[in-house]
Amino acid sequence: MKFLYFAFIFLCVFSEATQAAMIKVVVSQDVLASYKQYIGNKDPLKTESFGGEGSRRDVVEMILFQQALAAGGFEGHVEFTGSPSYSRSFIEIKHGSAMATGSTVWDYDVRDDKDLWLSPSTVQPGDFVAGLYGTRKNVESFKKMKINEIKNLKVVTSKIWKSDHEALRAAGFVNILDSMQWELMIRMVGFGRADVVLSAFRPSVDLSFKDEGFELIPIPGYKINLQGGRVWAFSKKLPASEKVIKAFDRGVKILIAKGTIRKAYRESGFFNEKVKDWQVVK
């Protein structure tokens, strides 16, 4: 009987330690694929440069996520898993199927949910600006348009992305198309079903990027301001949550204080000096 008792205790302790040592983190499938391509064989914990081909905001946030955990004292392993949509990621963490989001989400999407813990915001008001991206050929003609003509272009986004949708409405865009997935948005622009898609700026020389076999470039001179804070969201329902949450909270504050997050945002093109004098469409 004593043997069985101690064996039971050992299994409980071992199980708890295993749960604490490995956490499941959810990100959109397209972001996960881009992250794997970008990170390659590099160690995310030793990564100090965040630019280069394939760099973008949500991809470098996956690196920052791991660095924040390590800086806060977490010594376990992060297992990233793909989600088909932004809203599905919330379901995963809300029900405890995953512990956290690997890239940041809008704070107003999660701040009222008592089952979630939120990190400090990585952006301040006015920080988040995006470009109106179209194919290189079409953008050549869009450049000749007046601002009122640009506002009549067909812009594809998702109703789930409240900040994007509201920012476009506030800027005066009326032809807003809806799509659930980023990959489909890119294809819609590439095949001419939409004129432009709203996207964070990229670190390339001309701010362009390639995705789904298409090259997209922003209409020069114009940007859209998106309102809200960006946070990582954590589930409170998993046994190891409290320890992980506390470690991450410490770590993200350390990265903010060191300037690592702003550096990553600059080098990924998200905070971009090239567009600082561009007109905010409103």
C-alpha cells in the first residue's frame, strides 16, 4: 500500500512538472508557417536581429514571446500549434486547449474575459499604422488617384478584425469586402477581386512583401491608424497557468524596459521611419 501511495504521489508531481515544462501556444496557421520559414535553424532565445526576408510583426512577436518567458524565469518548452482563424485562437485559450496566443491580439477583444490574463500592451496610442497594399501593377495606377478616389477602392479585411474594419470605416472607405483568412485576402487582391488589403508595413526597401505567390506593395503617401492596445492573452484554466503567467509578466516588462520589443518592431518594419511623414487617411 505504501508503495502504491508513493507511486501515486510521484505521478502527480511528475505530471505537474511536465505540464509546467511544456506549454501549448496557439497562433494563426499562416503566421506559424511564416515563423518556421523565418526562424529556420536559429535559436529564438538567442535572436537579436529581427529584420531580413520574411520578417513581419506577428512573426517576430513569436520570438519575443519565447524571450519574455525565458527572461521571466520560465525554463520549459513552448509548443506552437496552428489555428484556422483569429477567433478560433480565443476559443482555444478560453477553454484551456492552449495556454496562450503566440502573437499579440487586440486588447478590446479579450479584456472583459475573466478566464484570460493579459500582458502589458506592446503598443501605445498612435503606434499602430498600416498600409493599403495592392499588386505592383495596380498600385502604379492608384498612385495617380486623389484621396477621394482611393477611398472608393475595394478593400478586403475581416469583420472579426474590429480595429481594421472600424479604422477603414472611420477613414471613409465604403467598399469593404469580408474574408475570414489572411491567405484568402491576399489571393483576392492578387486575382483582382479586391484592390487593396490593409497590412502592417514590412522591412524591405520598398515596403513590399510576397505571399501566396503574389507581390504586394503599399500605395505610397498614405497610411491608416488603428486604435487599441496589443497584448498576449493567457488562459487561467490550466494547472501551470499561474506560474507561467507570472514569469511572462516579469519577462515582457524586462523586454519593454530594455527596448527589445520596440527594436523588434522597428527591424520588422512595423515601426517604420519611411512612412512617418505619410498622410493618415481620415
